[in-house]
Amino acid sequence: MYSDIEMTMLESLKKEFGETYEALEEVIVMDKLRIAQELYNKTVDDYRGNQSAKNYNMLVVAMVCLQYWGQKKVKLFSLTEDF
């Protein structure tokens, strides 16, 4: 179902940041999502300019990252938490 490069990238993200259903701080998730969107936009432009195997693989990695961070659960701020 997934290629080797997709599985490697996804496993790397899960190892460092956990499953998508495991919540992280909102600041971290939003920052990583912004970076993933920038990476995706750059790799799309690169692939349009040169449809090489390298650019295709980079595009696949960018799509996996974008999907992961787009689905990542965020810890919600609660007014009842102790400060």
C-alpha cells in the first residue's frame, strides 16, 4: 500500500512525535503544519519544473508530512488547569 519512502517517513514522524491521535501542544503542531505546507509548496514547484525521480520522492515525503501534521491532535487549553 505504501512505498518504502512513505513508510520510512511516517515511521520517523511517529517515532519522534507519536501517533496522530496522541496530542501535542498547539504551538508545536501549528508550527510543524506551517513548515509542512511550505515544504509541500516548494516540492510541487520543483516537481513541475523537473519531473525527476528525486523530485517525485521529495513530493511524496512532503505529502506524507503534510497529511501527518494536518491530522495531528492538539492539546486544548483549559481554563480549569492550575497555573
